Amino acid sequence: MQLSLPYKNLSASPTIRRSQYFGLLMVGYVYFFFNNFLLPDGFLYTFLLTPVFIYWMLAKRMPVVKCIFIFLLVWGAFLVVHNAYGISLPDYIKSSILYFSVVVFGMTMYTYFKFYSFTYERMMESVLKANFIFVLCALALLPTEMKDLVWVTNSISEGLSELPRLKMLTYEPSYYSLLLIPSLFFYFTYIFYKSMTRSRWIFLASVVFALGCSLSFGAIGISVLTMAVFVLYNFLSNSRRRHNKRFMSLLTIFGVIGVVVLITFFADSTFMLRILNIMDGNDSSINNRSSQAYFLALSIADLKSTLFGVGPGQIKILGQDLISLVYSYGTDEATGQVATARIPCSMAEVLCNFGWVGFFGKLLTELILFRKTKVKTSSFRLCLFIFMFIYQFVGSYSTSVVEIFFWVLAFSNVFPDSYFRKEQPAAAINS
């Protein structure tokens, strides 16, 4: 079995044992398809695997103890401040354990890319093959009573009837669509450097089709915006200028054709109606993740401190009634309980939990790492950074392992532009 090699400057091809490769692949399948399947709200299989991840990183001689110490030091400082304002300690500790597991997951992903990034494309292709089969199965379930297992049917915009949106076995369609975005940018980078093959076009088509089934306009729209920002950014790059001029011309042509087709043939379609609602500010899904999310975050944080926030695990205690009122949460017919209070926006949730200190602290950390890890030297990593930097303001949540995956991959020293320009030498998997 042969795998692509991301680095041309290595004297010998890296290898991986077949058993270890399939172990990593199984973790990839769990992360993508089954991470919260049949688990209580808030639990993930990657959370349950935290001890295994720590053991694996220790075996790889990564500075796990040092990183955990730094995390506990920062977390302890926030705990002292939050405790002074008053907290529910049991809920604070539960939420802190969840944050800790997310940090460990991020460290694990960094370790994976440090040692085994040459397996990423092959693993991604395997996951996408399985995903396409699952999408076909989901379409077959659509006219049946079992559709609720993988589809969500609700009204997402003013004037639109209830539409089925593919979520697979995840929380919601937007979460599922986010899982697909790294693959979209991976093939986008191949297109940028004119290195697409027939098989890559097929994989890209399967990704686009799945995204279309999710009807996640936030992820799709920000993906298009990311590509536009990427092209504009490249005016500052001498190494990409030649490719950028050609791609900008293609992007402009296809953009004009797309707009003309939409206006001409789909003027009265659901797709166009939702776009118009978004532009008019009448789309409930977008509003929930933007203006309403920040209104709730500041309203709840103000109960304790807008500078330091209310602390992890306190939102459901202090904001349950307000959030239920704003988002019109109903009672679950099966359990008779109201949905748990949650702010569906990563930066808004950070603002609520950790105040302006956490809000600007996160942004500053991202910008420092952008410079320190030289994100701009990799087109793929640059696209990931641009996308998640924008998306965090209008979606995701602060303990999302998918968001962490984006950041770790963006800040890892992998996949330089040379990887996408032409076929790479191979790396082997040992038995």
C-alpha cells in the first residue's frame, strides 16, 4: 500500500506499520461519522478516548505533561476569578473536564500531523468513499419513517417550508458540513495548482454533493468567501501570482455564469429565497448564530462580569430561561424536558464564559500562531485559517473538536504548496 509524501526535503520515505495505520483510520472514522452516536448530549467518543490519546502521546515522547501544566495554570487563574464572582463548582468542573479533553484532542491531532501527515490524503479518501455510500443510504431513507435518524426537517428561513437537511449521525447539518470543509479546500488547492486527476474530481464532486444535501448556507457561503479572500491575499505573494491570475479569471467567469443561471432559471427557487432572506436579515439560522448569539452572550456575562465572563458550565444555570425564550426552545415530547441552553456561536460562547479577556485572548493567540507557524506559506493551511477565523464569529461552539481540528491543521507545519503542484514520491506502509 502506497501513500503520498508531503515533504520533498526528506532523504527517505517515512513508513508506518499497517496495524497502526488502520488504528489511526478507525479513529478517523469515529471522529467523522460516529463521534456522538448513541451518547448523551455533550459526550463524544473522542472525549472517552482521552486517556488513550495521552498514553499514545507519551509513547511518542511529546511534551504532554508540560502542555497539561500550562493548561491547568491558565485554567486555575480563571477559576480563582470566576469563583470570586460566584459559580456552581460541580458544573464548572464538569465543563472544565470537557475543555481539557478538547485540548488533549488538539494535542493528539498535532502529534498525528507531526509524525504521520503522509497518511492524511489516503485516510481522507477512505472516509470520503464511505461518506458517499452513507449519503446514498440517507437519500434512500428520505421517504421513510427512519429519515429522522440522518435528516433534520425544520423551517430555517422566513417564507420557506420545512426542508430536509442532511446531518448524518452528528448533532446538526452545520456540524456535518464543517467536517467536509477541509476536504473541499484540499481539492481546491489541487485545482489552484492544476494538479487535479480524475479520481480527485470524483472525490470533490462527492464532497460538494454532500454539502448541498446539508443545505448549510453558512459553511458553503464562508467557503466561497474564503476562496475569494485567498485569491485577493495572493496578490501579495510572488510565488503564487502566476497561478493566481489564471485562477482569478476562472473564478470570475464561473461566478458570473453562476449568478446568471441562478437569476434566469432559479429565481423562484428555495435556494434563491434563502439567499434573499439572508441578505435582508430574515434568516433565523444565521441570526441565531450572529446578532442573537452576541446579545445573549453579553446579557448573561453582564450578570457576573463582562470582563471575565460567567465561567464554564454556568450558561445553563444563568441563561436557560433567556436562551429558551430567544431561541423558542420547546419541550421534548419524549423526555418532557426543555433543550439545554446553548449559544450556537464559538466566539459568542467564549465571550459569555470568559468575557472580553477570553474573547481577545483567543483572537490574539490565533494571530500569533498564524505568524509563528507561517500559515501563509501553505495555500491549504491558509484557506483553513481564513475559513475558521471567519466561521468562529457566526457558528461552531467553544468545545468543538472540529474547530480544534481546523486550528491544529492550520498551525501544523505540513502540506506546503509543493505537495499540490505535482505528484509526490511515495511512502510505504509496513506489515
